[in-house]
Amino acid sequence: MCGIIGIVTRRPRGEVMEAITCATRALRHRGPDDEGIELITDDGSELTVAFGHRRLSILDLSPAGHQPMRDEATGNWITYNGEVFNFRAIRRGLGSHQLTFHSESDTEVLLKGYGRLGLEAVNEWRGMFALGLWEAARRRLVLLRDRLGIKPLYYYHQGDTFIFASEVRALLQTGLVPRTLSRTAVESYLAYGSVQQPLTIIENVYSVLPGYALTFENGQVHSQPYWELHADTCAPRLADSRALTQEIGELLVESVQLRLVSDVPVGVFLSGGIDSSSVVALMRRATAGNIKTFSVYFKEREFNEHDYAERVAKRFATEHHPVLVTEDEILAKIPQALRAMDQPSVDGINSYVVSEAAARTGLKVAVSGLGGDEVFAGYDFFRTIIRDEQRRVQAQMLPAGMRRAVAAAIGAMASSNRATKLKGLLRSNQLSEHSVLLYRQLFTEEQRHRLLGPNGFNAEHPSRDSEMLRAWAGRQLANCAAADPINQASTLDLGGYLSNTLLRDTDTMSMAHGLEVRVPLIDHRVVERLLAIPGHVKVRDREPKWLLVEAVGDLPREIVNRPKRGFELPFDHWLLGALREQVEDALHLPKLNGLFQVSAMKALWHDFEIGRVTWSRVWNLYVLGEWAKLNL
């Protein structure tokens, strides 16, 4: 796992080297073990091409794995972040091409495989990856990002200059990218608590989309998918319950086994919930060796999951490392966690705390159960999504006047957060969006309009960036339009909330501590198979994620039957207590160049104090302000 940076430009070589050196050093936290900076083009070239790399050594710890790496046969260069876990099998498959390898790294396998097969090589890659590759013969830059968007990859293009990196902040450190907020991205952040790809919080900086290949050649950018999330209700390969769970179990064991490939110890995040417990159980099936599990717990009983994690660790004979974290310790870490954010996020502090605890033990690689809810239909809304979709379509067909009247009636009868959200939805233009997107919404369109004011709100006058957002959302919906509502929700949540928030936060906060996190439950073959199963098969009343539970086979029943809970922090308590003064001051004296309406900010704080809105709305705005203060 690493940090990467690359520049292709006609700017002077000295300026480029200074820029890429600053950016590479800014990525040190992602790869503390080694640094590489290479000027790829020679003195006579009209283009200056430079790659930078920071290395976290996981596979082939020797200098042979140093990057950027060159293929002597083709002259191609690569700077690569991630792991392709089946690289040894791919290498054996390349044997017929009489290729010579000089390392035991997956980097060299990808570089030589691409040189021989081109983009077709990616079809065999299983893992998480983001890379830049310079094709010497074509004088073309190729960027590739993994199918589910586990590893981040961002780029900036202006004129004859193209820059890519693992982090938005690294792009800013080049000095070649203007530090300007994107207003459309700010609105997206308000809507969902994180900026939705392909946008980033910085204007003219974009994300390479999951499953996409992006090229820069002759000053032109071209992007195309090599893989996409698809779901179809009419998909074949149904089976009886026992055969189905056996098939899924075998897929999961294979996925976990692949993610044990490492030249350093691998640990597991264990919360005591179904997903992380399943990963531990699957790992025990995959290996008879020592398994190290890690859990963070609190003294406070309402947040303490320690007993559940201990039971799982005992059941599967792991070497368990519980880490006690106090409230004061977490509060003290919040400023550090905010500094670690590559882009603002309403989530992520919990990931920072867990990652730091694991890294403190010397761990470099951890396996996580992230994605289980999205793939195995674990969230509560999966049980109501069919009804929700029916009601949404019915409401969409009502005349606008009738919808406004219903909204007014709701407003007169209730003032809760749920009522406010429903009222705003009925008054908005968002009923054409799928219910899962409405479920994930933080601020309604009406609330965003109040916060941003008429000059900052883009709904009626869409910009190029808002059109990009709509195009990507439309493509994702089109790829699951023929599916049932449950599979639609799963597909859209995988490409939305998981990719834009959970995976992004996990990457940023783990790499802040030089820790690699692997996520076997969203191996693309597992995802493809689960999306081919009709939704009604996956959802059962009072049997959460039954397909996963049955596929794993031997989870303790108290783990399966316990109430669902994530790793939660008591922000509502903190915002009215220890964090109150600094957050309240920030909302009353916004520092975002007049972006928000001060009166709306004050009203929001008041609504939070009286319980009309949840803590996440207040925290959302505070984090954005702090991020801007630190990075702009």
C-alpha cells in the first residue's frame, strides 16, 4: 500500500521536479518505508513526465520492489498503490510469454502483464489498486482504479498539464493546482456528508471512477469503464438454499484466503458484529495459523462491545488484542483526525481511532468486514425498500400543489428530523431519485437552499460539475434498472455510500497511520454473485444477513441475534458538552468566505439544541470549515 503522484506537462523540468518532490513528501504517511522520484522523459522531449512514490512495504520487502518501476522490455513506467492478491497465479499465466522477472512483487507482474496484454490484463486482477502507467511507445498516460473504488485516485487537468495522485492534498502540494472550493461539490457534501464522485471538494480536481481506465494523450482526456456494477432481477444461477450458501461460503473463503497474501503479519478488525465476526470465522477456515484480532472498546456500557468480540476471539482461537479508549483520549484525537482528512467527511473519526490503535501494535495490514451490509442487504432500509419505492413513485405522480399541501400538513403536525426531511422531500424535485439515495441524504434540497442562499445553490442552473454528477448517477441507475428494488438499493449503495464515504474514510484514516486495510466481503466476484440473487431471497424478517451467516456456518448465535450497532461515538453528547464552545463559535462565525448564510447556520444550531435535527448536520458544517481552514 502506497502513495502515488505523477505529472505530465510542458512546464520546465526544474519546476516539475520541485512540484513532484513536494507532493511526494506530502504522501509520506501513506508509505513511510521508501521514497522514489523519477524524471521519465529525457532532455530532448517536448513533454516532461515525472512519477513519485511512497512505499509501505507489504510484498517483497527488498529493494527490488522499489517504485516507480520501469519495464526494460517496453520502456513503460508504473507508480502503483494497492495489492493484487492473485499476482502469483497471474505471473504463472504469463510464463508462456517468456517474460523475465526481477522481483517477487505484484507491481512487476502488473507492469509486465499490461505491457504484454494492454487493458485486457486488468480482467485477471483481483484486489484493490490505483495506478499510473506511462506507455513509452505511445507517449500516453494510463490511470486505472479498482472495480469497487477501494483505493483512491484523483487528477487535475488544465491546458497541457495533467497531474494525478492518491490524495487531493498531494495535488494541492504541487503548487500547480488552485486551492479553490467547488461550489457544486460543497452542495454534494451537504447532501450526503461526503463529496460524491467524480467530483472532489476542490474545483477542477476529479476522481477516476471505480472500474474505469482514464488516458491522457495528446492533451486529451478519455475515460472508459473496464468493469461496472450490474444487477438484474432476471439473472440466472438460482439454487436451493443449501447449495446457494455452500457456493457463497466457498467464494468467501477464497476471497479471505487471497487477502492473507503478505510478507508481513496480517490482523483483523473485530467489533463483535456479524461482518467482522464472519471474516474471523472465514479466516479460521482458510488457515490453521495464528490469527491476530484487534478491537477497540469503551468503559461506558452503552458503547462497549468488548464482550461480543471476546466471545468471537475465543470461539475461533485468535490472539486477541483489546484496546481500551477513553472519552478524553478520543476528544484529544479529534484535531489530529481532522488534519488527516483528505476531503471533508461527516464520518471517519471512528476509523481514525481504530486504525491508530491497530498501528500502535506494529501492525501493517488489517482485514475488515466493511461492505457486508451493502452486499448482503444488512441495513434496515432493505426490509422496507420495496414499500418505500412504491410510495415514492406514487408521490411523484401527485400534482405539485397537492404535494405542497401534504408537506404543510406534516409541518403543522410534527417538527422532528424525520418530519422535516419528508416535508422537504415533498416540496423538492428529488422524487425522481431512488429511495436509497433519499435515505442517505443528510440535508434536504430545501435545507441546502437555505444554507447556501440563491447565489450558491445550483439546482435551477446546473453547472458542468453538476451535469457530471447527474451523468454518473444516471449511469449507475441504468446499470440496475432491470433489477428489483432490493438489488437496486444494494447496487446504488455500493457505488454511493460505500465508495464515497466508508471506503474513502477507511483509506484516508488507515493510511494516516501507515496501515493497509483489506476488505474481502467486496471482492468483485463475491459482489457479482450476490447481485445475481433476487432481493427477496437475501432479506428475511428477524434473520439479519442470513445468507452471510449460513455461508459462514459457525457464528455464535449471540453474535447473530444481538441488536445491530456500528462503532458509534457519542457526538450528540460531545457537541452539547466538551465540543460545544468551539463548534458553536464556528457556526456563528463561518470562515468559508461567505459561502453560507449566517442566519441559517444559527438556526441550524438552535434546531440541534432543541432536538429538531441530529448532530450529524452540525458536525457536517463544522468539519467543512475546519478542513477549509487547514487546507485552503
